[in-house]
Amino acid sequence: MPTLPPSQKIAQSTRLYRKLHKWLAVPLFLFMILVGGTGLLLGWKKQVQLLPKTAKGTTTESTQWISLDSIQQVAQAYSRTELGLPDEIDRIDVRPQKGVAKIVFTQHFTELQIDCTTGEILSTSTRSSDIIEKIHDGSILDYWIGQDGEQIKLTYTTLLGLGLVLLSVSGFWLWYNPRRIRKQKREVVERV
């Protein structure tokens, strides 16, 4: 079997990279648009007001604040009675400089801001950035089906991440190999 000239070997490998690139890019196209778009929104979430503005409490003097347990009870009661939504709390984010506690729930995207001194509800908002983040990392599917783990998220991010790495590598070779072929052909012409 005759050996191929170097430029033909490079051309063969380029055809292989082109096939790999095409077969990866087509199924991953929509997911990459989704991840890119949501990533852009997350990067600009404060500027495009996807996060509720933080209210100001009565005082920043923590010695005058009510207990976290009292804040939790206020938030849970408000979620059940006023919003008619589940009351399981995911986290309480205390902002000492503002005298406010932000409460985020596990089963919905509502954020309550509560005055740490009076226990008054200062703000009720939807955390759009949390929804976008769940879409971005694929955990929205885990959330919708009520799955406690992150199996879908891990599968989604693994496949998308590996796909992006392979597309980058094959894209590089699709860009670089034609340059190598031209260089080798010039060298052959110069030798003759």
C-alpha cells in the first residue's frame, strides 16, 4: 500500500474533524444558544434588574433585631397564607448593611425581604435570575420533576461541556489544517 504525501494525510484528518464537528454541532446547537443566552443574562442580572433591589430595614444595629427563628416564622406564614404557596425555605440571606433578611423558598421562586428589626415584609418579588440560572445549568428539569438529586443537571452539563470541548478542538483543526497544507505545498514548489 503506497504511503500518502503529508498534505493528503492532513486532508484526510481534516475530513474526519469536519464530520465530527458537523455531527456534534447540529444536535448541540440549540443547547449552546440556550446556555450562551442565559449566561449573558446572568452576567448582566443586576444591570437588567433580574434580581430584586435590596430594601432598607429600620436599623443596621443587630442588637435590636428579632431572631432568625422569628424571621423564618414570618416568612413561612406569609408564604402559606398570603401567597398560597409552599413554605419550605431554601435560604435566609441577611444583609447587615441594610438591616434586611432575604428569604428564598425551595419550591417556588419568590423572594421575601423582611425588616430584621420589625419583622415587616418590605418586598415580595420573583427571583427571575434563579429561574434563568436553573435553565442555564439544566437543573430546571430536576426542579420540574421534583427530583432531589441533580442527575439531569450533571448529565446535561457533562454532555454540553464535553461537546463544547470537542467542537473547539475540531474547530481549531478545521482552521489550522488548511494552513498546514498550503505551507507544505509551497515548500514542495520551492524545492522544485
